Amino acid sequence: MNTNSNAYVMTFAVGICVVMSTALAFLATSLKPTQEAAAEFDRQKNVMMAAGMIERGDPRPRAELEKLFAERVEEVVIDTESGDVVAGKTDEELAELRKQDPKRYRRVGISKTESGEVDTYILPISGKGLWSTLYGYLALESDKNHVRGIQFYKHGETPGLGGEVENPKWTAKWKGKTIRDAEGDLVSITVKKGVVDPAIEREKEHAVDGLAGATITSKGVQSFVKSDLEAFAGYLGKE
């Protein structure tokens, strides 16, 4: 066999490509359940961080944190058009509904105290920043007005600029802010360009400092947080 011939080189190259692509496809398929489980665990941690149940980098083992989530967090699917909880459907049927209209049918977390009382409502939030779509959670106290916390778990914003949405020092500024004014109207949270002036009551109650050097990301967060809160207004308005 002439190992220097073009036919041999082409056959060898094609064979290597077939073997490698087959191996990669096998690995991708076999690892998919593990990857999906890891992604779900990461989602659960962000839900609990938004609700103030755990801190970023909690050292407890995975099994313990998964047990905490299972015991203290209930998740329901909301029809945002009616504000009602979608009940009486299988997980597969709910998944199909969400495929048809993911913005209408959305999953809300409800964290509870050890005694079983409602502690927070954890709402999914998402929208455009500068370079990417940001995904996260906004947790409200049981009064459905005061912010308990906010967490972002997926985005492609610039590190050190828009990427600061993940910075605990910035997310901590959201705690205690209110989404409704004194008349009960939904005003959401303003992400101010600059620093909040505590002498201005509206800013003190309903605004957080903007992200330095990330005006478009800040405006994007302000816009989609308000949009998502408006989407959940019917649900939040129910007793």
C-alpha cells in the first residue's frame, strides 16, 4: 500500500473524521443527562440565592442543597394572561404549553419557612442587555412588594461592565426596594444612571445605582424587570 498516495491520505483523513465524530456524538448523548442535571441544580441554587436561602458559594454538598430546595421551594406554572396557577396537567402537557407560548406560561417559585409559611415569591426575569439576553430571578417578600433579592445566572455581557449584574455588591442594592408606590401602583425598579440619592424619596424606595460603564445593560435590566413584573401583575394581585 502506497501510504504517500493521495487516495490513502484522503481515506485516512475521512476515517479519522468518522471515528472522531462518532465518538463525540456518543459522548454528547451519554453525557446529556448529567449536563441537564447540572444545569437544573445550578438553576435551583440561583432560585435559592434570590430568595436569600443560601449565599453564593455555599459550601454544603449538592445532595444537601437539593434536599433544601425540595423541602422549602414549591414551583407552580402561571398563566400570565389570567394570573391563575395552571393546575391539573401533566409535566409533559405543561412543557408543551410552554413551547407554544413561553412568555404566557411561566414557572414561579414560592419559598417557605420551616413552619410552612410563604416567605418569598421568586419570579423568572429575562431580556436584552447590550450583547446578550440575560436570565435571572427576582424574589419578592411575602407582601409581594418588597424585593428580597435578585440573581442573574446566564448572560454574555462584558466582564467588568455589564457583567457586573452578577456582582453581589450590586445585587445587594436591590434588597428592600419596593415595586409599588404609596397608591399601590406598579412602578417597578429604576436602574439609575449614577448613584441613588437617598434624599429623594422615590429613588430611595424604587431605584438602584446603575452599572458603571454599562448604560445599555442597565437600561435593559430596568426595562425587562418592569415588563416581567407587569406580566405577573395578575398573579401578584391575587390573595
